[in-house]
Amino acid sequence: MAVAEARTPRRRHGSMALADLLLREASAERADAAGGERPGVAAGQAARARKGEDYALLKQGCERHPGASFSAFAWFQMFDGHNGAAAAVYAKERLLANVLGCVPAHLTRDEWLAALPRALVAGFVKTDKDFQTRAHSSGTTVTLVIIDGSVVTAASVGDSRCVLEAEGSIYYLSADHRFDASGEEVGRVTECGGEVGRLNIVGGAEIGPLRCWPGGLCLSRSIGDQDVGEFIIPVPFVKQIKLSSAGGRLIISSDGVWDALTAEMAFSCARGLPPEAAADQIVKEAVDAKGLRDDTTCIVIDIIPPEKPKSTIHSRKKARNGFSLLKNIFIRKRTSDTLSRADTERTSEPDLVEEVFEDGCPSLLRWLDSEYPVRNMFKLFVCAICQVELESGQGISIHEGLSKPGKVCPWDGPFLCHSCQEKKEAMEGKRPSRDSSSRNSGSSE
């Protein structure tokens, strides 16, 4: 369905100029600071290389609004490449810009936090789509963490994991996309035309983990891996949590660590050490346990509470949109003692880790649907994935060919350009897959 002709943009009633928005948000941030400072962030990394395909990125001091220090956030990424380092290097260089490019510039902090999950999905898909025009067989896992104050947002494809220790408990912020770990992913790939099975050896015996053929990849989601098939998708598992005032410690590691250590072992062996020394100790423990069989990389991040947290929290009333709306729509896990608190206590700073959002749905259509919170996130005349401007006749509604009486129409956005529409259809198994190769061939991962 073609989009209508572009009109001269006009500011909608009730909108405000960027300068006014920055002034309002700065005032709100100062009001929040009166009730307690933002936590600090300290990070370190360590690695032992065997293939040279692991890459990490630690970037603090990013700003949602350039030049506005109150809008700062931290960004951490782990990449574990396979069949060469090309995909890992490309994703490291492009993913941050691709994700941020999918978030409108004039959002408040609450709206920005609510928009992040969908922007992460769009950014992952764009990075994968762009990379596949440059290389054929290389692929990479991605585990990404954004820290904005006490809110932590994680997105992942593959089997590099992110775990959190806070308030004496361990929380898993990523999903394991190995075929052995998910029957649902096996079913999805099979329905899309892929073949999933173990490696055949002489005599017909099957060995090793479940893999997708052709290619022999043991992961159902990654960036790259064009030679395996489009049913190996880049749509990440996304989880967003809010920490208590006590802070916590995050560990992001490639499978070189997790194939040797449990999360409990990793936290225990590095307890009391600063981040860089902790990362080095975790890598050492993993290599000592199983040898250097694979690249082994670790990032440790401490989210440090303010030195003198206030006992009384002053919170301002917030509109029911953006981040607040997201918290109301999606189910949060709560412990029994949290449920027993009075309603008035629930409005203050949480004493435990609070789950705000979690979704690992593989459907790009669902992630882009206009009923998602922050529904005005996508511009009418811009592709929701690659952000290219759409001329008349170029845009294709994500609702094209669907029937949702009383809800949406085929001419409703968001819209995709033709190449992103083709990418979406290929991920859904609606386009022919590549010829299968023998399961006697070598494997990718």
C-alpha cells in the first residue's frame, strides 16, 4: 500500500520545541536529584583469544540529547563471531548508531526508556540487513546492555549471556538461542523451511548439539549467517528492569565463560574485586576449568548506589504514557513480600529488582505493530527499520494483506521500504530458502 504524498511538516497541537523540551526535562531531572542522585557506573573487561572473533564495546557518557549531561546513559556490547570476525566487527561499529537512529529525537526520558525495546529490534534488523550486502558467511552473537540511571535494558541474540546479581539474588537478562535450549525455536525454523538436526558421522550416528542445515549453525538467532538461511533471525530477546537503590553487578560474557562456569560460580569467584580485576578473574577461572577452547571474553559492570541515598523519595506525577505506560501494560514479576506492601509504598523507590518489560517474540510484525506503547514512535514517511525516507508509492504498510476489522487498516503505518519488506518476508519463511547442504558438512558454530 503506497503512502500518501508528503505534506509540509507542521507542529502538532500540544507539541513543543526541542529547547523547551530540554528545559522541561532538565528541570525534572533536577527535581529527581533532590530525592536521590543517579547511581554511578564502573566497568572493566578481560579476554583470552583463541580464534580472535570476540569483540566488546564499553561506552559511557552517551547522551540522548547532545550536550545535555542530564541525558547521559552507558552502553555495553559483547560480540562472539563465527566463520570469521567480519560480522562482529561490523555490528560493533554500526549497531549503536542504528538503534539510536530508530528513536525519535524529542522524547522525554520516560518515553525514551519505553521506546528502547522496539528501537533495539529495529536496530538489530537493520544491522543484519545492511551487513548481508557486504559478506556472506560470517555471523555473530550480540548481547547489549543500556544503563540509564537505575533502569537496565538488555537485548540479545545468540548464546552470549548477561546476568545480574542484586539484593542477594541472580537475574538472567538474556536468552539462550541455542537450538538445544528452545524447542520453540526449533519449531519456528523448521516451519520456515530450515532443517534442524545433529551432525551425522560414519555409520549414521548423530553427535554434537542440534544445528541448522545448511551451514551447521547451532544458534537460531544471530546477526549475519546469510549462508545458513533467513530463518536465522536477528530479532533479539529484550528485557528491561529497574534496580533498587542498592545497585548491583552485571556480567556479560561470551560462551567461552558460560560453557565453563555457572552464573553463581562467576559471581562468587570475583566477589569483592573491582570490575576489571573481577573480569580478569572470571576469565581465568573459565580457562582453568576447561582450557582455552574458544575465545573467552568478559565484561563486569558495577552499578554503584549514591554515597548517601535519601530515605525519603520525592517523585513527581508522570503522564500515563511512555515508560509509565509500558510498566502498566506488561506483566512484572513480584516477590511475595512486595505483594504484601501497601499501595502507597508501591509508588516509592522499589526495594527489589523490578521487571518492567520482557519479550522474546520472533515476529517482526508484532514488534512494529502500532498498538505497541509509544505508538507515535515511527514517522509516517520513513521506513520503520532502515529509516530511509519514503517517496510516494514506496511505502508498504506492515498491515498489508492482514485483516483486523475495527483495529487497523492496510493504509495505517508503520511502513517499510521494499527491501525491508522483503527482509521481513524472508524471516517469516515466505521466500524460497537456499539449497540445503549435507549434514555431513562442517559446522559454523
